[in-house]
Amino acid sequence: MMRFLVIRFLRGLLTLFLVLSFAFLILRSTGDPAMLIMSADAPPEALEAFRKGWGLDAPLWQQYVGYFKNLAQGNFGYSMRDKSPAMDLVLERIPATLSLALPAFALKLMMGISAGVYAALHRNTWIDRFLISLSIAGYTMPSFVLGLMLVLVFAVGLGWLPSGGDATWQHAILPVITLSLGGAAVLARFTRSAMLEVMGQSYIRTASAKGLVWRRVVLHHAMPNAAIPTLTVIGFMVGSLIAGAVVVESVFSWPGVGRLLVTSVANRDLAVVQSLLLLVATTMVSANLMVDILYGWIDPRVRSGQAGQGKKA
Amino acid sequence: MTPLLQVQELRKHFQVSVPEGWRQRKANLRAVDGISFDLHAGQTLGLVGESGCGKTTTARLVLGLTEATHGQVLFNGQPVAAKRDATWRAQRQNMQMVYQNPLGALDRRLNVISQVQEPLLIHGLGDALSRTEQAQDLMVSMGLPKPLWHRYPHELSGGQRQRVVLARALILKPSLLVCDEPVSALDVSIQAQVINLLQDVQERMGVAYLFISHDLKVVRQVSDQVAVMYLGHIVEQAPPQQLFSEPLHPYSQALVSSVPSLWQRSNPKRHILQGDPPSPLSLQSGCVFQNRCPHAQAICREVPPRLTPLTSERQVACHLVSEQAVLPDAPLESLA
Amino acid sequence: MNTPSLPDQSQTAAPPSLAQSAIQLIRSMPLLVRLCSLWIVVVLGIALLADFISPYSYSQLDLLARLRPPAFWGGSSDHWLGTDELGRDVLSRLFHSVRISLLVAFISTMLSATVGVLMGFAAAHFRGWVEQLVLTLVDFQASMPFMIIALAVLAFFGNTLVLFIALMGFYGWERSARIARGLTIAANEQGYASAVYDLGASPWRVYLRHILPNIASTLIVSVTLTFPEVILLESGLSFLGLGVQPPMTSLGNMVGYGREYLQSAPWILLAPSLFIVVTTFSVSMLGDWLRDLLDPTLN
């Protein structure tokens, strides 16, 4: 188990390294950021000074080394527009995003798992079918459409909730719901099939034949086993939360990290984009690592080192 | 006369990683550890042994599907290369293999007659018309009539599938056919048909067989010579009648005695082997069979016995047999 | 010859014609799947015939007729779906957006399937470090949300249409790669592929004539499931203003530009939104059904 975790950890570090190198490569191999930021008719000396300031005219490999040195020192570059440190810009927006992401995550888990378990237990009834169709609708509907529809109905049509900005907590309701519904749908579907598969196993029939109360069978036997494959999906959910935040924050003008990413991309503010990239990569790697740890904790087969190869294909 | 196939001191060792606590140990798996035999044209050599004794690896080495760690294989006096280049591919016309699982060996999306023709297509022999004709003729002679030609593998019975695989292997008229457990997956009654077919083909086409099986009854029926393998070594080689009536090596004795026979009376004296077969990973000096041999002596633990000829037709690899012609425990009544 | 042969009975029945198979297939679909297939056909028709069925050019301005509502909502029948903020006909723009969005999705899906299959084959064929490299790349791709990768690339490279399609072409390649690699390894180790190699076939022949046809059905299912996701991705990026750029129009594009007029002229974004949702739903449904049909064990 330890060996397994150490490998995963190293792999995570490798991923981070790759992401950063990737960022660096395309960062420096594209057009001239100076022209982009300073506009084409700025005086050439100004452009040159700009380039020197950003270190854009040293040979490529030197820039690569300097790049990593900078990162190690905590220097993530400066936002080309604001002139403030890029990472600070990013960090100060994190709480805003978290205030959407965390409730959305919790909501996703609750809705998704309960819907999935319920559907599995009441298989082939109309509720099951209804939930399935709902969940399919959930993941085929893009979050921006969902968000806009919700705004149309609840803000414009009914006037109950505000449509944008982050002034009060009511402003958070629609974004959170939008963010959670798509993921909940996927989770519900997945939980349902995991539960169904587990419930079809012989040990469940044995438990119920032993005379155990059905509820206990479900809670103590079925669900923990179904949790195992579901865990991997939760790892993906973190990723989709991040991607979802990008869109949702733009729809609702929520001043979070996602919105910052969109504007930075539009403005080609490369230092900020890069910092965001690093942040996202770190989050993903940590999330996956935690899933692996939980996996090992829950699934005794992994603990004993038998399934040490992990579930990758 | 030069034998069609000569195998000399063939060894195949695999590097494996054995988990050991925190790290992994590199170990040597000696799948085949120094075997030699000859096979003459039109003859059948049966190769028997338990699972894991190296039979399939031997087959793959003979055909050049795997590279040997040591030793060589000579086919028609030419060494068999293990490199999959154009020369190797051209050699396929002369040597082919038939497998245990006919369904797995066939492409389930193509009908059987096109699969039987495919070798001709691969080697660019003949034109479309002659290829089809050859395939048709061959299939008919193997008991696969016209209604079956356009069927798919899963639409045929096990016996029919194996015939298809055979036809595909034979259409190039190879001089050597390696059969790796060709009838093990079939019902007993079908086995007999396929065996008859194999013998018939051998008479007509003069194909030599390397017949690998763990089923002694079958091997006995088809072979001109039988070689018994244990953990990568050949321990005894003899014509079937002699081997089955009077096995000399302790392992052969145990094998032969384990075959139930209709003619045995109650309470047969069985040679039951003690212990488990040792792992092919472990290194030990001396005879590979020492852990389970009821007659093991000091010398058996030191020096590995060589396969030595006793008569013009028999060879045994055992210290005790080369010194004296028979072993203390007389073998069982014969399986006549 | 003493092997018994069957008497020469009637021939096996001739295989059914293509038309007969198609009809049989349609009959076996449940109602919902049939409706979805119908929608897909409609959408394809729109994409192909956009030029012919659009009443106006999609970029034709008419500043005197700005923000007119659709015909069924109080507007005139000049513009069935109303006009946008520059007086352009929403219906025509819709048709063209469908074409662009589908084009992008189609090309990208083909690209990603091709790249994925080639990588999968390479990994399975060469094993060793090639396989490790491919697996690391697959891991990398699967571990980051694609939207983020896409945004980063767009930031650095800009978004001409060609570049954008190439970028979308990287979505989902890892699924095809995994499938191709897994099935090829199985075929090579114990199956039909190794048998054909032993016959002396060259690797080209084995891959093209044997392995590819055998894995095709699994790949097709995976592709039908990737396709709607590409549509969603492209429309999301276009919505954010980072995807298809004006003067070209895509479904997401329309929603993005229509967003400012959510209150005053909601029809601008309602029609494309509807199309996005129904189309993705239909393709997903069809893909699900196909999967159940071709390989029930895959679930």
C-alpha cells in the first residue's frame, strides 16, 4: 500500500512538472506578448523595454531554467495588465470560488448519491426511469444554458433571485444550483449502476437470506462496496467543478477564479493564466491522491498490496 | 538422413520481478533449460508434461516465435531465426502451428473460407481463383463441406473450428506442424475424429508433427516418439509402446501410472508424487526432480543428469537408470 | 478418406441486403431512440442545406429591424425566429451555426479518434518505453479538466478556426487510445492477431485487415459518446467568447452574444440553446442504445 501511494505521489509530481513545462513551452513559443499588451503602435523602445522587463529576449533554455527558478522562489510573474503579482491576484479570488464550489460539491454528493441509491433500490419503477432521464438531461445540458434558463425563470420571470454579482448570499443560490446539477446527474447515474452491480452479487443475497433487516443490508454491505468505484468518479468531479466554475462564474458575473481565467485568456495575460494553471493542476493532483488514499483505506484488497497496480487500464 | 528438425541445447530464461517486501527481486525463470531432440520428416514427436513444464515455450522456440537464450533450432539444416523480418515470414510457409483454442485463433468477423485462404494471400501465392479452389478442395478433404464455407467461426462446432484452423495451417503445405494441445478443448468423441484426421493428413502430405499435450492417451496414439518434460527438461524419450509399458524415469512412472485404464483391476499400485513441484524460479543444483523423487540420492542433489541413450530408441535423464537398467520399484502392469 | 461429410444440403441463406438490415435496425429501436435519430437526421439536413434553406444571409444586417420578436411571439413573418441586435435574422443564423458547430464537432471527433487509435496501436505494438510514454500522456490528459487545458492553449495561441478545431481534436483521444491498446493487446497475446502473425502476415495487414474491423464497434460507441461532449465543449468556449469568432457564428456564439439581451430579447439565445440541448441529448441516447446493442457487457 505504501509503495502504491509513493508511486502515485511521484506520478502527481510528474504531472505537475509536465503541466508547468507545457505552460512554459507554449508561453514562449507564441506571438509577441509585448505587441498584444501594448498595442501595435507603441514606440519600439517601449516595446523593447517591456520585453526586457519580462525577460522575453534571453535564449529559450535559459528562460526555461529561469522560469523554474522563479517558481521555486515563489515568483509567479506579474499580471501584464494590473502590474501586480499574478499569484496574488489568483489567490485573492479563491475564497469567492470556494464559496460556490464547496456548497456545490456537497449538494452534488447529497443529491447524486441519494438519487442514485434510491433509483437502484427501486429499479424499473417510474421513479427510477424518471431519475435516469433526468440524469441524462443533466449531463447533456451545458451549464451555461442551464444557468441562463434559471436566470430567465427565477430572476427575469419571477424576480425571486438576483441574476448576477455577489452582493448577498442570495446571489449565490442560482450559481450553486447550476454548478451542482450537472455533476449530480453524472453521480446519480454512476451510483445507480455501482449499486445495481453490488446488489446483484451473491453476498448481498446471503446477507438478506440470513434474515438481516434490509436497511442494514443496504447500509452496511451494499453501500460501502458500491462506494469503491464511485470514489473514482468523485475524483473526476473535482475536475468538472473547476471547469464548471469557469462557465458559471461568467454567466453570473461572480468574481472568482474561473472568471479571472476567462478574462486573462481573452487578454492574453500569460502570467495569470500560468498561475491559474498551476493552481488547477495542484488541486487536481491532490484530489486524485486523496481519492487514492481513500481508496486504499476503504478497499482492503488495495491495502494488502494485491491490487497494487491501481485501476488504470 | 538429416532430420527435418534439430533442437540443440535449447534454453529459454525469462527475467521476472518477484515482489519481496518493499522492493522487487529480479529472478530468472527457466522455462526451458537445455533440451535437445530430433524430428524426422513425416514423423510425430509427442511432448508431454504437466502445465508449466515448458511445452508451449518449446513450441514457440521451435517455430522462432520467441528468441532462445541459448542453443539453436535447425530446420532443414538452416537455423530458425527469431527475428520477425521478411525471412522469418517466408519461413512460415514451411512450418505452422495449431492452437488449443480454435475460436480464439480465428477472426470472428470473417467467414471461414476466407480465413483458410488467407495464408496464400499473405505469401502472394496464386491468383484469386486458384486460391479459392485450393481452399475449397482442402476444406472438403478435411470434412468441411460447402454449406460451411461461408459461415463464421462462432457458427461452427468446436470440432469444425479446429478443422478450419488445421486447414488454414496446412494450405501452405508445410513440412512441420506444431500442435499445441489441439484436442484438449474438444469432446472425447470429437477428439477421435480430429486425431484420425491428423493421421490421415500426415499420410497424405507427409507432414511432421510436434504434438504437445498433457493427455497421455492421445499422445500415445499419434506419436512415433514421446518425450516427457519436467520443469524445462526432457527426462525421458522413447517410442510410446515402450514408454507406456515400461517407463524408466521416476517421473514418467508417476505420469503413466496416473492414467486410469479400463483394464486395471481394483487397487492399482500408483506412484503418487510427494510434495509440490518446485517453482521454476528457484535455483537448485542437481536434478530438477529431486524434491519429489522417491529414489533421490546424494548425487541427484549435486549433479544434473544428462539425457543419455540407453538403446537406439530410448533416452533417459536419471543417474539411477543409467547405472542400472531398472529401478528398485517395479513399474505397474502395462497399459496394453 | 474416412472422415464423414455432411450430405450436400441446401445452401446457407444469402445474407440480408443493406436495406433490409437497416429496416430491421430501425424496427428494433425504442420510440425515444427513433425520435432522437430523426432529430439527428434533421440537424444533419440543416447543416448540409443551410445555404439553401436560410431566408437571409446570416450576416445580413438590417438596422431598421433590430430586436424584432419571433413570428409566434408577436413579430412579423419576415423573421420566423426574430432578429438580433444588429437586425440579422435569427433563423438563418441558427442554421449556419448548426453547420459550423457540427462541422467543428465532427472534424474534431474524427481527429481525436484517429490520433487515439494510432497511439493505442503504437502502445500495444511496441510495448516498452513507447507504451509507457503513451500511458503517461493518457494519464496526463485524463487528469486535467480539458476545459482548462483548452483555455491555456487558447490564451497562448489565439483562436483561428483551424487552431480551434485542432485543439478540439485533442479532446477524448485518450479514450480511443485506451480502447485500441487494450483490445490490441488481447488480440496479440492470445487471439486471432497472434495466429495471423504466425501465418507470416506483416503487421500492416494484421492491423488493417483484422484488428481494426474487430475493434470498430467499440470505437464507434466511444466516438458517439464523445461527439456530444465536443459540442458542449465548443459551445461553452464560444459562449465565453473564446471559441468560434465572428463573423462566423456557432451555437455557443449565439448564446454568448444573446446573453446581454436575456431580458429584452430572450429569443436570441433560446433557439440555439434548445438546439444544443436536444442535439446532445439525441446523440447521447443513440450512443447509449448503440452500446447496449453492440456490447451489453460494456456497461
